[in-house]
Amino acid sequence: MNIVELIQRKRDGKTLNENEINFIISEYTQKRIPDYQMSAFLMAGFIKGFSKKETSSLTKSMLYSGRVLDFNHIEGKKVDKHSTGGVGDKTSLIIAPIVACAGVYVPMISGRGLGHTGGTLDKLESIPGFRTDLSLKKFESLLKKNKTALIGQTKEIAPADKLIYALRDVTATVESIPLITASIMSKKLAEGIDGLVLDVKTGSGAFMKKQSDSEQLAESLVNTAKSFGKNCVAIISDMNQPLGNYIGNWLEVLESIEVLRDGKKNDLTELSLILAGIMIYLGDKAKSINEGIEKAIRILKSGEAFEKFIQIVKSQGGDVDLILNPDDYPKSKFSFELKSEKRCYLSKVDTYEVGMAALELGAGRLKKEDKIDYKAGIKFFPKIGSEIKKDEVIYQLFTDNPNALEIAKTRLFKALKFSETKTSKKHLIKKIIN
């Protein structure tokens, strides 16, 4: 087969068969197709679309580009969660310890930041020493010991997705339902799971801005999971404002500590408990989703989940002292604080701009080879519909790059709208698809 001809056919809106897609995925994974040609194929598919058959072939090819794990010898249900990506979304750090404490195995193979959104691996690696590049043997060992482990895509697990994921991030080919479906499901189906909970974001900070598109993606993911015999529930959650209050890798670890250890209550806590409750239900440790949520609340309040988080960090080589004493973490060289000049209400947020502001500060990658500044990010305090008093802090910026402060301030100036009258608050959960 000829890659140029296949790119041309996809560019012209033609449908590729399973063998042709297998060829593209296999040859790229084995580095016989260069990045620039794969980028052209992704862009052609992004513009012209992929059929359901092509999406299925992409998922299957990416899944079997590596090893598919089998944990049937470990007694008990294995359940994971996946988010389609948002700003300030650090629920995995909270969910994994809660669900593990409930007795459900949680094998998590996570990704890095994509576009304006953060990645679980980048957050975890902001903890000095924390290793996400574990062997599959070590992954299985930790899963047995702790009932959870959080690693990145290895050369053995969905290697095609690992390569394509990084390429999509820097070629503006992220917001494609077939590509997102294939990416997510190739990783998740390779984990040896029995059930999967999907958090599909919608709104200004999501890859799917319209709820109808988010529902279409959720249905595509749920149908793909079920076609492989996996129990799956998807929720559509709001991303018209950052989740929680902190954006940036270490800052998001810090907020997770505040939830797990200190009982911080906000939309992050609420969403984490709902997702954990569904996972506990799918793991056969609760008879209903509501019972699962109640169990998650009890575990969080008891302090067990924070102890489990410490165990996870220690087991994967992370510096536990910084989890116990987060104030000792290195500080950014430069910061900026914006206070309100008068009493007002936050009426609207362009969450994409907030995510891009954090990226400009150093919390993400503008180019594939960029290094992340783990300290960089934003503390963003108000929620849509909430009152902001005079002299109250609206946000704080942190970076080692002084030039980035002005860029971030400009983006946030465009991103935030205020009103003198009270505005409606956003509903966190839009829909559940089972």
C-alpha cells in the first residue's frame, strides 16, 4: 500500500477499509511513516470525518498495536474512569484512592496534557520522584498490593495511541469524535477492565463545546465499550468554568490533597464523589449508584482515601513528605494577584482561554518537545453566579517566566465577564448515558 495514496483518498472523503487503516497504524507505530505524513492523514480525517466502520478499525488497530492485559486471575472487578479533558480536572487523583478503598481494583493508564487541558501523568509527575513509566509487571504488582496504580502508556500498551496522542496535541486535530473514541478506547480496553465510567465534558473549556456533540461522543464511547463486552456509564459534565479552583500540575495535586485530607468542598469534590460512586457500583461493591456515592462520601470523610493516596505516592517512588507538607514545595519566581475593584458577580467564563493562560504560564506544552513548569498555573476562586466582594481575590498567577504574566493577564481579561446583578449558577451534571 502507498501512504500518499491513502492520505489522498481520505482527503477526498473516501472510506478506507480495515486493512488500509491497519497498514497506516502499524507502519506509523513502527516508524516507517514519518510524523508529517501521519499529521496529513489525521488532518484529512479530521476535516472529512471517519465512518463508524473506520472508527471501529482505528480503535481495534490501536488496541492491538500492543499488549492487551488480562487480570482475570485477580479476583474482583476492575473498573476505570476516563475524562475527555477539561481545565482543572484532577478527579483521577481523588477517585482512584476512594474507589480502591471500597475494594474495587482501579488500573489507570492515563495520558498527558492535550491542547488547553491538563493530563493526569503531568500532574502526578509534578510530585518529585513519582514514576509513571512502570513496567507492566510492576503495574500488576502494585494493582494487587494497593488495588490501584496509575501509569502512562507504555511501549507495550496501545503504543500507536501514545504516538498519535502526542501528534494530535500539536497539529490541531484533537476535536474529532472518531479520533477521540479510538484514542480513549484503545487505552481503556487494553487495561483488562470489566467496567468503565466516562466523564464527557461540554462547554467552553471542553473539546466538545455543544452538549449535543458531547452526547454524540458519549454514545460513541459507550457503544464501543459495550461492543467489546464492557459495562459502561457516561456522564455529561459542565466545563463552562474550571473544575475546582486550581489549574496547573502541582497546584492540582495540592487541591486534591485539600479534598482528600482537609475535606474541601466544591464542584471538584462533588464530581469526584459521583464518579467514584458509579465506579463502586460497576465494581459490584454497591447495589445502586446512590449507594456507591454514599459509600464514597463515607470513605472520604474517614480519611482512608488520603492514606491510600499516600500509599500510592510512596509505592510509585514519590516524595511523601511533600504530600504531608505541601507548603514545602518550591515556589514560582513570579506571581500576580487580581483583586476586584467593586462588588460584582461572575457571569461568564471562556474556560478555553483560562486553560491557554495556564499553558502560557508554563503549565502545558505549546510544542511537542516543550518542558512543563510543574509549579506554574492559576488559582481561580469565583464560580459563575457567585458574589465577588470589593478587594476579594479573583485569581492568582504563578510562573518562572515574567513575560508570560502579561500574556496570561490578557487572555484572562478576555475570558472573564462580570455583572452587577446576580447570574444563574451552572448545573454540574448535564446528563447520564447508560
